[in-house]
Amino acid sequence: MSMTPFGQDTFIAINGLQLHYVEWGAPGNPVLVLLHGFQSHAHTWDTFSQAMADTYHVLALDQRGHGDTSWAPDGNYASEASVGDIASCITALHLAPAVVIGHSMGGRHAAMLAAEHPAQVRKVVIVDTAAEFSAARLAARNQPPAAAPPQPEIFDTFEEVVQNGIKQYPLTPEAELRHANYHNLSRGADGKWRWRWDINLLQWRRQHPGTPGDLYTYLRRVRCPTLLIRGQQSPLLTPEVAQKMIQTLPNGRTVDIANAAHTVNADNAREFNAVTAAFLKE
């Protein structure tokens, strides 16, 4: 039986969390599991999910601390914890073997999942995930922990957030920005807007910067077919790093998407959808 043409919000208890996912398409079709990036959420995949829903059973997950999924009660936002959630969800819902598609942080988790749980993953699509950064970007990303924890940003109006997004993501269509931010914010009783993700995500990242280049240790263990998609104007994933990642992957190739920066699937949805759909049909 086919589901509604719109995504269906669903929750499942996983590892002490209420994990939220948006489900599209008919159960019984080949499964796509979609993983968003850092400080993002499942609804950033809505345009892609709707395009795939006639052919695939699509589940876009909110990872721990993001969207409508619970915040980690112990504050654990290690990649290993998120990958454990994803693996448990795939097991509980009998989704294996699934195609796993991840953007940025989600791409890292997709690669880790394929390396650690190969029976769960049939193919992987990694979207603008950099296995290493420039020295300047790495220094900015791994700032020393602040003496005081970060405070949530508060916005007087939704339009303020949208206008900031237009400046930060000039290649993203305004309609996509509005849709993404609407699902990434909540409005309090005071009328002000706040991010839906857990502010402790920032504190965890600062306190646990990780080992530079550690993603390569997972990539070399990913045996299934893998497509690395890079935004042609990405400020994060350079052509040189993309090639190094492909040389590490046993069964991978890469493609650039024109007129796209880091948020590839939002910046140029038509080309992203076409390239990904072709890879899935192989």
C-alpha cells in the first residue's frame, strides 16, 4: 500500500532516545536511509525524498540532538553514538540492506556505518563530506573549549533567520531556505525563535575535536559501491581531498555538481536528484 505523497512523521525508541524520521514511499520498495548534516534535520531531504518516493521507501532520520529526535541525556554526541543509533534503527525496522545517503556530518556517519556494519548497507552516497580540512579551517573548527558553555541564539523574527541564510547560502533557492529553517526553529511563548538542535552539540565538538583524517580509516573498509558528490563551489571539500577519498575507497567514484556549494542537494536539486537516481539504478 502506498503512503501519502507527503512525508509521514514517525518515532521509534532507540538507545534511550525517541528517534524521529520522515518516511516516504511504499514499504517493500528498495530502502533509502538519509542522514542530514551538523545542526540540520531530516526535512532538508524533503525535495529529494519526494522525488524518490515513487520508486523507493525513503526514511530521513533526525540524528540525536537534532530536529525532533531526543537530545542525548548524557550529552554524548560522538559519531560512534550516532552511528549506533542509525544501525539500531535499521535493525529494528528491518531495513537492511539499505542505500545510505549522508550530507556532511551525515556522510561521515554513512561511511562509518558501511565500514562497521557492512551487511546493513548496499550502497553509499557521501555528499560534500571532507575527510580533511585546510589548516585554517581546522583551527577555526577546533577552537579551544570556552570557559562558559555556548548560549542558544535567539531571533526576534523568522524573517531575520531567512535573510541571514540568503547571505550565507547564496546558491540555495529561497524557498528551500525557508523550508529548511522553518523545520529547524521553534517559536517560544515569548514569540522569539530558537534553533531546535541541542546547543550542547557545539560544546561536544569543541571538547572532542577528533583526530584529523580519521575518516580515511573507515573509507578504506567500505566495500560497497560508493558515490562521493561534491558541490563544485564547495568551501569545505576541495577537488584534491575528494580525489584522495576516492583513491582510499575500494569501490568509489566522484562527481561534481555545478551551481552548488556545500548544501548540494538544496543548491541544485535537479542535478543532484538526477545524478543520485542514476547511481541508485546501477
